[in-house]
Amino acid sequence: MIALARRITAVCVLGAALAACGTADPAGPARPAHAEPHAEPHAEPHASSASPSPAGTPTMAAGPGGLTPVFEHGPRDRGKTVALTFDADMTADEGPRAAAGERFDNPGLIGALRTLKVPATVFMTGRWAEEYPDQARTLGRDARFEVANHSYSHYAFTGDCYGLPTVAPDAELTEVQRTYAALRKAGVPHPMPYFRFPGGCYDRNALRAISGAGVTAVQWDVISGDAFATDADAVVRQVLDGVKPGSVVVMHCTRSAAPTTEKVVRSVVPELRRKGYRFVKVSELIRESGTPR
């Protein structure tokens, strides 16, 4: 496990696409990253794009001074629940690669989740939704899934985030709003009011900058290590070793950069069920946390 974690961290430091590395502390810059090629944000937000999901969707109360709240895992003492989350990552400068045949989606993984009857939360970049609008729409209208915001460009919201280019401070809220506009344009009727920072990196300034979006920032407490993995069994072990009641597991929904994820899910799900775990979406964990607003 230690060797695998070091290998994953090295991938992140090199700025490769989609690695997931750690958890965050809002007191200072947080650096649990998955790095990938990036796209410059440049569009103005749509007037209505800052209002995520309908009233009644569970979110967390704002932090001190109105800072965006951060959620990492659910309660440890309310039964064996676990949320599988998948980052659907793509940026504007990956368009030529997609046109040349590289696949940034993973229909087999989504099919496996449906076959196994596993609910999940998908954090989607705006660029991914633009490239795969039919899939975005299908996910957004399937009650088994909830679609949330992973920024438009996947630029970092802090400096020193595993080599990722950074969003200008005055454009951070626009990144969130632009993504909601892209999700709705693709046909996602009710994108969730949850936001995952690119690379998982944030600080107080970032939390303050996006507070106007009305979102809960969602991190994780279990790193799957599926990014660029070729040994599915090692990823399975890492997930099973890390899961606790209330855990949020981060994985990826991108075939070219996380080719083992479908196989991992097909192994992890029955084993966690054998151990008594119930799969839920992030929204249920937030509801169970008892700190909604």
C-alpha cells in the first residue's frame, strides 16, 4: 500500500491526468490532487447558473464568516454506509485527443453500477458534459445517480497544487457557475449543489470565493488509487483497506486514464456488501451527518 501511495503521489507531482492524492484541511491550502491537462476558463456565468438543485437537497451549513462548508465523510456511528464517487474529468485542451479517438467516458463502468444496483455521485467537469451530452443527460435523469460540479476547466483553486495551472481568484466563482450552465445545457435537470475542487486543493480564499454559489465542497476520506492503475487487485485492496462507516471513496469515470475502474467496482461492491455495507449517494451521507442548512 505504501509503495502504491508513493507511486500515485509521484504521478500527481508530475502533473499527469486524474490522480487522486489525499484529504483537505480548510485552515490552509489542501492538496489531495488529481492532476490532468487543463483548459482556460473564459465564459461569463449564465444568470441562473449559480442556483444548483431544488430546495430540500441536503447541504451543510456555511462555515465561519460564511465560508463554503467542506464535507469529507459521513457519520461513523450510524451504520455501515459508503458513498462511491466518480470524477468525470475532461478539459478543453483535450478536445483534439477526443477527436482522435481517446475516450474520456466509461460506459462500461456506468453499466456495471447499474447492473450491481449501486447508487453513486458523479462529479463532472463542464467540458466532459459538453463532449458527452447524451451520457451527461442520461446520468442526470437516472435516479440511481446524482451529478455534481467538478469545475469547468479543472484548473486549481490554489497555488502549489501538483503543478496544475491556477484559476484567477476573480474567476473562481465563474468556474462553478459555468459548469452548472454546461450541465443544464447537456440536459442534467437538477445538478446537485456539491462541488469538488480540482485536485482536491482549496484554502480559505477559495472557500470564500465560491461561497456565492451555495454549494457544499465535497472531498473524500478513501483514495482508490485507480488513476493510471494497471493492477486492479491493488486498487481493490486499497479501497477495502480504507473504507469505514460513512466513507466517501474517490474514483474516476475516464476510460483512458483509469482503465481498471470497472473491474475494481465489480470486485469491491460484492465484498463490501459481504461486510455489511450499504451503498448511498453523497446526499444521503450529508443528510445523515445532521448538519444540513
